[in-house]
Amino acid sequence: SVDDADKLKAKLAMLGLEANVQTAAIPDKGVWYRVRLGPYKNAEELSRARAFLKQNGVESTPMRAQ
């Protein structure tokens, strides 16, 4: 939900990370709200960010920038 996305964005802000919420219309699933970080310059930077998120109880899924 949009409320869950906003709560996650606020949690990330408390960790010092700037995030954006994007709305995505998924066929047969409705509207989803994605909380996105990045872009990252390289795979190492992405790995560090994912490790930091995991340490703080946040699951992440890498996506290529569009």
C-alpha cells in the first residue's frame, strides 16, 4: 500500500538513505508501490548498499535502471 511504502521510505531516511516511491500498474495485480534507492555506480556499491539494508532488516531486490 502507499502507506507501507511511505513508512519504508521514512525508515530509510532515518538510516540516512534517500529513497523514492514509484507507482507501478501491474497487470492482474493492481497498483504496487516501489521504494527505490540508487542508481549505483557499480556492482560493489550496490553490494554494500544491499548489505547495509539487510543489516537493518530491509529486504531488497536489485533492478536495472530504466
